[in-house]
Amino acid sequence: MTDAPKTFRRAERTGRWAEVDVLAYKAEGAAPFKDITRQVLFGDPNLACELRYFEIAPGGHSTLERHEHLHAVMIFRGRGQCMVGDRVMDVGPHDLISIPSLTWHQFRASTEEPLGFLCMVNRERDRPQLPNDAELGELRANVAIAAFLDSA
Amino acid sequence: MTDAPKTFRRAERTGRWAEVDVLAYKAEGAAPFKDITRQVLFGDPNLACELRYFEIAPGGHSTLERHEHLHAVMIFRGRGQCMVGDRVMDVGPHDLISIPSLTWHQFRASTEEPLGFLCMVNRERDRPQLPNDAELGELRANVAIAAFLDSA
């Protein structure tokens, strides 16, 4: 049971917790992203899901990707935009976002504030897919998505 | 796919979301509890866990219970106390609480503020057990727990 977290772990300040490491979002160069960190809040192997906290610095973004597994997201702090499929929405604290299977998605922080969000995900899950040039061209044919992808 | 939630569901005010019903915590009379509501934020059958939001009114409490499945809790709003095993802790916003298997636990809101918390739990899980008189007597032998259980 060395994996078991302590029963109580304190919030130290917004987006930081005692005994929760701030990790790289992904391996550098594995996929495009900018200014984002990852923390695993709950990852006990006896839980069928993990609860992670991601924080994107102002002007940063997550990877544009899709996968079979679902993402269940709650915005935790800050403001930004979220693309899911063919929709781009402004998002703010406590908004809920359900990312369906095999649906392109990306999170972008505003230029003024970080964007922090909780993401629940199945422990057993497939690897994300990146868009190829044809898929990216298709996405960019939507002017709202093109503007989103090109935003600072 | 009639079960699939909308992609975006807005936070309407603290602890309330568009298209998320505020439910009874448990069936009335099923177990002791006081002034607590339940909302299922994410319950898609393709997610191996559910993310629920519970809110306890000032002076209220959840059921004192235990079960094999784990609870992964983040305090969302307000203040209160949480008993896990033989420990009673003051808790506040964003504190993380890991409730181990078969460990007695209860949440109590302060008398001044509601206590709202997120709870991630396996979709497939066992039913909670309530303490019998002997078990309750054993818990009450700990003066800190007795004071907690008797707090308003």
C-alpha cells in the first residue's frame, strides 16, 4: 500500500496541494503544447479513474488531440476557451465540459489569466491521436476554429 | 447516446450547474444524515468513475458509514470537519481527502457555512455499511470522535 496517498492533503494555495507534485504536461516534443503543467490529485490503483489538475499559463494551450476515452472536465480557476469538435466556447470557473470519444479538443488560457481545470479520465485508456495535415486543414476550414487555433 | 451529457454545462452559481439536477442524498430513512444534497456532475456509462457534488447545509452531516470502495474527495466550498478512521480534521476549500477501504467516515458542515465537496467514486461499487451499536461504542471511546459525532 505504498501507493496510497495520505488521508488529508491540504490546499496550499490555489492550484497547489501538499504532497502533490507539479509535473510536465507531456514529454517535451511528444506533441505540440505550450505552458501547461499536470498534477495527479487522485491516482490510487483501486480507483478506476484518475483525477488530474492541469494549469495553463496565460496565452498557453493544451495539445489539440482526440482519443477514444472520455474527458470529464471542470474549470477550476481562470478563464479561457475550449474547442470540442466544431464548437469553441468561452469557459470560466466551475463550468463542466464533457469531451466525447474521438472528438478533437483543445484548451487555451486567456492572455490575462491562467486556466486551471480538473480532468477525470479512465485509468485504462488509449493514447491520444494528433491531427494529420488533412485533418488540420478540415478543422481550419471552420473560421471560428481557425481563429481559435491562431489565438495567442 | 441519450445518456451523453451536453458538451458544455455552465456553472450558474457556486454549487449549481445548468442541466444538473439537485437530488436527495439518499432515500429518506435509509440511513442517518442531515441537510445534504447530491448532484451527479459526470455519470456517463463510458466513464469508470462518477464525479458527484455533495452539499451539506450549515450544521448538517453526511452518513457515518464505511465501504470497500474508495472515496476521492476535494472540498469545493465552505468549511467543516471530516472524520476518517480515528482522525477528525478541519477542512476547507480545495483540501483533498482520500478515504481508504472499509474506513468509517463522515463529513460535517460548520454551523456558519455550508460544506460542498466533489467526490469521485468507482461506477461499480459496494453498498455502504452502517455501524452497529458495538462499533459505534468503539468509535465513541475516542473522545475526539465522540465530540465530532455530537457536534451540532
